[in-house]
Amino acid sequence: MTSPGDPEGTAPEEGATFRSGFACFVGRPNVGKSTLMNALVGTKVAITSDRPQTTRRAIRGIVHRPDAQLVVVDTPGLHKPRTLLGERLDSLVRSTLTEVDVIGFCVPADQPVGPGDRFIARELANVRRTPVVAIVTKTDLADPETVAAQLLAVQELGEFADIVPCSAESGYQVDVVADLLISRLPEGMALYPEGDLTDEPEQVLVAELIREAALEGVRDELPHSIAVVVEEMAPREGRDDLVDVYAHLFVERPSQKGIIIGHKGARLKVVGAQARRQIEALLGTKVYLDLRVKVAKDWQRDPKQLRRLGFYD
């Protein structure tokens, strides 16, 4: 995803120090990692939801500054896996921790520190050579006294390079988070051209936007059972102002298919309309969206189905 009209590269001014590298956000599910990454990048590159475990891939968002380029890797929430999909997501997080220059450990201000936070803090203690910045997120949802108490509670979780409160929703101290992460990057040239906001293929981003729309307003157990694959995406022949998108939305059981489609297809129409608006904003053109719902029985536990849906070993 690239902003049009930007120059082809970023380079530091002569004699100035330029830093570039990778940071990843980790935390238990639903602590605001994706929202914070979007706030840092300045646009939406990762889907967000109030449902836990929305993120299923290590999505990279690119922050451009005159003095630095920060590549933020948003990871799935670490949790105790109950399915093969869960095991693969946890494995993805752990491999990412070993490949970045700095780690942002996200803990929400509006929820007490719990076993999940302590579990992740112990995991991070084993990552010896990578600095960890503890980030207390969602400060807009807590009063100042609660935020102060949470900062002290997070301090007790381990040895951190820094601890910082912020709110991605209000913008409070998002720039400070960027400063702290960038200060721990190595010196070096930019890794991506100026204007690139993510290295995710557009087809993957489109699938994620459809899944985000499908997550709205469904039962608590359903989000974990939803997967989306864009089968075909291309400009319509003879039209340069219209892109055709054909996608399949997979669920695990016929009863879930009924929930997604809704009475006489009403819910699927809402999902399609919402997803189409987001996709048009992403692509900058009109979109025809053909969305079909299919059942892939117990796909979260089936290695063959997981590979077909893009979740590899």
C-alpha cells in the first residue's frame, strides 16, 4: 500500500543520523496493538475489532520520519492455544520476537494486570538481547489515578527499557511511543521507499477488510471461525474505474453460515456494503464485491484446510 505522488526513497540529510529497523507489538488479545500501529503509521493497515484475536498475521506498518524509518510488526495476541490455528499463531509471535530490534509490550490501562500479562512478561524475559518498551495502552478509558497505578503494576512485571502510557484513540503520547522505539533502532538507510505504508499485498488487505466487516455484531464464538480468501481481484475489462473482487468467507459449521448470511441474506448485504466502502477507500476506485459464504468443517484444527486458507506451518 503506497501513498501516490511520494518520492521514491528516503535518505537522511548529509551528516545527520538516520535510524531504521523493526519493532513488534506483543500482548494478550485485544489490548490495542493494531489500533496503536495504525495510529503510528497514520492510516489503517491492520484491522481492529473489540473481539479478541482479530490479528492472524504479522502485519507490517511503515512509519516515515525525516530522521528514521520504523517498521512496526503487529502480531496476534499471545494466548493459551486451543486449536492448531492457535498454536501456529503463537509460533508466529515467538519467531517474530527474535527478528526485531525492539519490542513493545502492550498492557491496557483499563484492565488489571492478569495472568496473561505475567505469562507474556516471562516470555519476554527470555528474549535476552532485544530491548522491551512497556506500553500502557487505552489511557483514554481510565482516569489518571488508574493509569498511574497501572504504570506501577507494569513496572513490577519485569525489567523494561522504558514504560510509557498512551492512547491510540486520542493520540496521547503516540509520538512519544515512536520516539522511544526509534531511539533503539540501529543506524542505517531506509528499508522501504517513501510513501509505502505496508508491505502487505493488496489482496491480503482486502481479505482482512472483509473479515473485519464480518466480525461486526456476531456472537462471541464466531470470530475465531471466520476466514476470508480473495479468489480473484482485477480491473474489469474495458473499465479503468472499477475493480472486481470475488471472495469466499469460510466458517466451520452450517449454523455459522446462517448467522453470517442472516434472514433472507440481510446480514451478508450489510457485511458486503461495509467491506466495499473500506476496500474502495483502500484502492481509490469503485469496487464490485462478490462475496460467497462456504463451510470448511473444523478448519482451525485441520492442517490441510489451514494451508489452503494461508496459515502455514
